[in-house]
Amino acid sequence: MTTNMDIGGEGLRLVQTVATRDALRRGCCSDAVIDHETVPFRVLVDVARALRGDGAGGCGPYLQDLVRGGGLALRAPTRVKRDPTLERRCVALRDKQEQRKYESMTKDVTNESKTGQGIRMSDVTRELGFGAHVLTLMAACFAGGVVAGRSFAPDNTTTQVVLGTVGMFIAMMVEALLFMLRDART
């Protein structure tokens, strides 16, 4: 598997901490290694083994104690430069894809009917009839809500108007739902 992460020839590097600097000093490493911001992981492994006596019961620090608090020091991945002709081609393909998507969304949105003859009078009559039906139903439900409000609170006109408005709103919602269902079928 290839990645764009470059670890380097010496392997993983860890950020120096006080414990790693102390262990490197006790392990007789050079000042260049001790003063550097990072240290190779292999060097820390060797120093920890040497200070612990290769598992012979030494009293040196464990490797996990050395690396605690430091963390990995990885270089940021470098972005590969793309060929300018490839980039232009990708931009053109993205534009074509957006255009196709836009055309598919708007392919059936037109101002004329499917027959191409413009607006027919029967369509206008049907739509006007539906609008008149909705308005009549809303007015009737408002009146029914006011009458119901009079039976609950005969002296309070606010309650009567609120119940009338609620009835009108419910009628409008039912008609809108029926309109969507009818329109989805045709």
C-alpha cells in the first residue's frame, strides 16, 4: 500500500521530553542527539534496553515511560502537483457534470403545456374552480369555528375568532394535502 507519508530513513521520530533527554544523557548519547527537538524511536529503544540491562532486572526507565507525553513527530504530507492539462480537464468535466445535473432538474419546468399550444381555457377554468372551492371551504370552516366558539364562550369574541381561525387553518391544510395528492397522481 502506498501513502504520501514520508517517515524517513531512520524510521519514526518522537518529540523530545525531559525523560527522553535525561535517558539519552545517561545513555551517553552525543549532545547533537540530546539537543535535537526529535529523537529516532530506534535510539530510544536501544537506550531503554541499555539502561535496563537488556531485561536483566536493571533499574532504568521503561520505554513507555520515556515516550509518554512526547508523541510522534511526523512531517506533514506533501501535496503532489497536478498536471495543468489534467486540472483543466477535471474542471471541464465538473462543469459538464453540473450542467447535466441542472438540465435533469429543470427538464420538465416550462411555461407551456405538454401539447405545446399554450394555456388552454379548460385548465384555467379548473384551476379557478379549485381556488374558489378552497376559499369557500375556508370561509365555511371559519364560520363553523365562530359558531363553535359561541357555544363555548358566548361573551368572548376572542375565543370565537381564534376557533374560527383554527378551523380555517385546518381546512387550508387538508386542501393543500389533497391538492398535492391529486397533482402527484397526474
